[in-house]
Amino acid sequence: MIIPCQQNAALRDQIEQFAETLRTEAHRLGNHGLSEAEFYNSGLFRGAIERIRGQFSATMRGKREFVQHILNHMQDHGFIQEWESTGKTNRHDYSVKLNSGRMAVIELKGCLDGNNTNIFERPPHAQEFVIWSVCTNPGADPQHNAWSGLHTRLSAEIIFRQQRVDGVLIWDMVCGTIDRPCPKLQNSPQRLTEVGPFRLPPPCIYLFPATIPSPRNNPHPTAQRLEDVELLAAFNVCFHGKAEEINYVDFMVQYQGADMLRTTRVTRDGVIQQESAPTAIRRT
């Protein structure tokens, strides 16, 4: 499994049932004064749905408050020196001064299957660059999101644009709740950490290679060690992670005719969890 947790099947079924009820009964809601046929022909229903969807997608306030609680907790407990939010003036979101004095940069994303995952730029001053996925949609499929982000989107961007990413953190306020049960807590509820209003399981950490894959000069760079990416090591220790839970992502690249193919492999505890077929990089 690319990530330990899975979509809550019961919740997914409830969402589907409620969505169908809303689709067929929406004309009975509100004071629009339209008949059923007029209502569905007017675009009112579709417009309202798109507006709500946009509001959920656009808001980052709750996600930023979550990250603020996490980084404050890490600073208060001595796992990092200091941090600052940089999103208003830079393309990245947070800068973190690590205990060694190294500078780490965090790019905050939502669910990794979205087009926004492709938009990132490693700043020149970043000694470590980490993407943090905060996917707060309880109906999202963690397996699909993780693989779509790691293979379909990030691997292609790293190779094509030569943008080094040191690792990915997949972790948010839905983790460990009834909407997204965390297997790490199944026999170890004491691994929860209270941070402000949140009770959090250990994060899911993915380590990437330290160099950019290249078919001729660097066809198979392997993932870094956890101790090589100080920020992710700090997350792991601070929030009770275990060595056997760390994910190692490596890429293999080759030419096939005019196409560059990449293979993405994720290993955890010495076992390959998922591996792609050689896949062409298609970008315009």
C-alpha cells in the first residue's frame, strides 16, 4: 500500500447516497419559486454546487492554522529553532531554521491529485525542500491521492523541470479521526500527540533522491536516508514515528525512442509497496 490508511468505505457510501439525494431533491430547498423542471433547467443548482466547491477549494485558512499549530509545537519542544510564514511574498509557504542551522522550505499543498501539485519552485536558499500535503476532504481516497502525487505529478515535474524535492509529508487534521482511521494507532493509541485542538497520529513521510534523475548520467538515484533530511527527521521524532514506517521513493529513467520514461518505486520497511510501469513524461 502506498500509504497505510484507506478511504472510509462506510463514509464514502454515505457521501454517495447523500449526493444522490441532494441531486434529486434540491428543487425542494430554498425559496426560489421555480418548478422542478424550471429549477434544473435554470442552472441554479449547478451554479450553487460550483460555488460551494470553489469555496472549499480556495480556502487555506484552516490548513494554515493547522500548520501553525504544528510548527509552534515543534519550536516549543526544541525540534526546530524557528519558522516563519513566507507565502505572501514568495512562491513557497514556510521557511524553517533547523537546529543544525540549515534552512528548510515547505511548500503547502492540498490533495496531491490536483493540478496545483505541479506548481512549485525550489528557492535558491533552501538547503531542504519539502512538500506538505494537507488533504482535508474526508471523502478523498488516500491511496489514489498519494500515488497520483508521487508518480503522476511530482516525478514528472522533478525530472522535466529539474526541480529537486527532498521529500513529501502527507498529514492533516483528518488523519486519525473517524473519517480517516490511522492504522498506526490500532494497537498504540498512546502515539497520539495533542497539538492545540488536534489529536494527531504520526505523519506519513516520503523521502526522495538527493539528485535529479537523468537517463545518461544518473538513471537510478535512490532515496535519501531520513537523517539526511533534517526537517523530516524532526517531524518523525517529534510525533512518535517509527523507522519502519518511513517511505523511500526512487526513480529510474530511460529513453525509449524520443520519449523519456520514468519508473517510480516506493519502499517501506524493506518491502516494495508500489511500483509503476515505465511511463512516458507527457508535458506541453
